[in-house]
Amino acid sequence: MTEPAENVDDLDFLSFVDFAVRKTTRVMPEVDPQAMRLVLELTRVASALVYDLESSVHRPQGWSWPGFRVLFMLWLSGPSDAKRVAKLSGMSRAAVSALVNTLERDGLVTRRRAEHDRRAVELALTEAGVDAITSTYAAHNRREQTWTGVLSKPEQTILIGLLEKLATAADELEIHTRD
Amino acid sequence: MTEPAENVDDLDFLSFVDFAVRKTTRVMPEVDPQAMRLVLELTRVASALVYDLESSVHRPQGWSWPGFRVLFMLWLSGPSDAKRVAKLSGMSRAAVSALVNTLERDGLVTRRRAEHDRRAVELALTEAGVDAITSTYAAHNRREQTWTGVLSKPEQTILIGLLEKLATAADELEIHTRD
DNA sequence: CACCTTTGATCAAACGTTTGAATAAAACTG
DNA sequence: CAGTTTTATTCAAACGTTTGATCAAAGGTG
């Protein structure tokens, strides 16, 4: 356990959560400290994780995190309409369109008018794209293992279960979804 | 439990995780499916959560998620050097500098040369900034409660504990940190 | 079949982030 | 105390994202 730093100067990215919860509940009694803490921890861990994966695995290869996600998705699903890529990768269609400009310029993805619907654009990996994603995903997963390795297997299973529960509920309850 | 959709066309943002894990482990046996699943779930839940909070609470007020984070931090800690704001909010100093341009223009934050060190910049909330953050944080936390409410209190406690464990370990093991 | 609405994509403008370079003040070092 | 190094910030360029507008193809209706 970390010390409950009362002094703002002793805080860091992590102990800030404790400080924030204590101070906020003191001033605003209607705040649910558990909800606050959960959201703070979740977003902070996720952003540290993404930052680490991006900077240790993807940027050295000249890729961004969103670029990796789109390449990975296309590798898994095969050639796909831009619309499906947006849905499965959780991006807006405009974001996919802009991102594919870069990926196409770098020779990793091709853009093609779809046959079944002349409005739609079909995206596919180039050979260079396939080579790139397969060689990089191994490194990506090794880094994932470094992170998850601090939890026991049963703990990992529990964590996955709780996150799935949040994800499923969000899907049902959520008003604000993309598009 | 969701159906194991084998057909790519039936997938959505959520069931994509199952599909991705099955397909990847089939092709790359060295991949740890548990690590893969955990990271996918964590990043997907976090990004859905942030997207929802931003679009339902903050954008309607004319704020961005990073802008909210900085304002909230300054509200909690009082006037602070830009450096500390960067450290506690998990942003780079350049990002803070750029973001404060907007917040200052909108009259929410003031910038001042620090007395103790004439290189440093001290940031503080304006009165409008204080009003804004206090009225908005209540709505923010209500939305947090909607999300976390799908878990029981004991489940919330377990989830927080596991996330803290990840965060702490990350802090020790992590090579790639900001700055 | 002409008309209207919906759908798929892109563009434009504003914003936030990143890395690396530049500027300036402070802290060391000999 | 002059010279070097470190520290705090900002700037510049490239990238990714968002919302809202535009354009083109498809679908639906009378």
C-alpha cells in the first residue's frame, strides 16, 4: 500500500488517485468515491499501457497505435469495407478515412472501390502490410505478457471477467456510441 | 455469454475480441491468449468509457477530455507549475503547454511566471474555471456511477484492487514513461 | 420513372499529441 | 566567477480525431 500523501508536492501519477478521491469526497458529499476511483484507475492504467506499447513496440517501427489497430484488424478479417473497419476498431468513419491516407502512402494498405456497392471503399493489406503486422505482433504480445505477468492466472481471469461485464453492460446501456 | 461468431460479418466492437483471440492463437502458437484478451478488453472498455464521458458530459460544455483533466487537477491541487500538472495528469510538458493555450484563451486558466523559478510557469484556475469544474464534476460522477453500477460493490472493490496491482507494477517495471 | 431519404465516404477546420529543436534560466564545476 | 550542463518551457512539423458540410450512389415512395 502507498502512503496517503496529504501534501500535493509528494504526489505522482499513481498516488494522485488517492489524493483526488479523498479531497473530492470531502468537498462534494454526493460523489461516489468507489465509482470515481474505479474510473480513474481504469483510465490511468489503460493510458499507461497504451503509451508503453506504442512507444516500445510500434513507434520504433514507424507506426502509430491507431495504425497498428487498423492493420491488425485487416490482417484478422481479410479485405474489408472501410465501414466495417471503423465499427470493429472503434473509430469513426472519418478517422478511418484519414488514417488510411497515411497507411496507403506508406504502402501498407490498398484502397479500392467495392464492387457490390460503388459508394463503399474496400481496404486490404499489401504484402508489405502482412509482413509488417506478423513480425510486429509477436513483439506486441511479448510486451503484453510483461504487463499481465504481474497478475496470477486466476487474477487475470477475474479481471477479464469483470471487464467483459462492463463492456457488455456498456453496449446495452450506452447512448453515446460512435456514428 | 456471446455466441462465438465465426463469420466476420456478424462481429461488432465487442465480439471482435473473441474472434481475434481465436484466430491469432490458431496462426501464432507463441501468443499468450490470456494476455491478449486482457489487454484488448482493458483498452476497449477504457476507450468506450472515455468516449462516453467526453461526449455525454464534457463536449456539450465545450470541453475536451484532456481539458477537463487539467482543470480537475488544478482544482484539486490549487495553483501548480506546468511541470507538476504534466506529471499528475500523465501528459507531456509540450502537451500541457499546447492545451493551456486553449484553456487560457477560453478564460478558464491563467498562466504566470513562477516567482521561485523564473523558468517555470504557474497555472491557476480563474473564477470561471472553478465554477465550471464544480458544476461539471457532479454530472461526470453521475455518469461514472451509471457505468460502475453494473458491478456489485464487492466486484468494484476487486476490480479496483487488480487495476491498482497493474498500476503499481507498471510503475516499477516500466521503461517507457513520459519525459 | 422522378423525387426524397438514407447511406458511405471524404473534406475542412479546430483541437490535442508526439518528437525534436530552440530559448532561457538555474545549477554545477573547476 | 566563467563555462558547461541540466531543467522548464515553448515552437514547429507531422499525425490522428472530432464535428459538420458536401458529394455521390443506393433504396424507397408516389
